[in-house]
Amino acid sequence: MKAQELREKTPDQLREQLAALKKESFNLRFQQATGQLENTARMRTVKRDTARVLTILTQQAVSEE
């Protein structure tokens, strides 16, 4: 997911995206704990996407002030 794509979304859409990413992260951690995780690189990309969404939400909040 590109940062530019995220900047075009509204804060509500970003919050929905963040919730989905956190849910996916939980599921991936659960799969890893049970030994069912096949694509370990997906954990890294989800974590980075989560950080991108949080960063852009923060930037938007600061720019509104």
C-alpha cells in the first residue's frame, strides 16, 4: 500500500483500514503461534502498513489545527 493512496482517503476510511490491519495482524500472530503461518513476510508488511496509516492520520490531525 502506497502512502500517496492513503493520503487520498478520508480519516474515517483510514480508521477502517487501521481496524482491518490490526485484525489481520492479530490473526497472523495467532497463526504463527499455532504453527499454521505460511507467509511470514506478510506480518512485516501488515506492521508497516499499520504504521503508515497511523502516520498519515497523525499528519492529517496536525494539519487541521
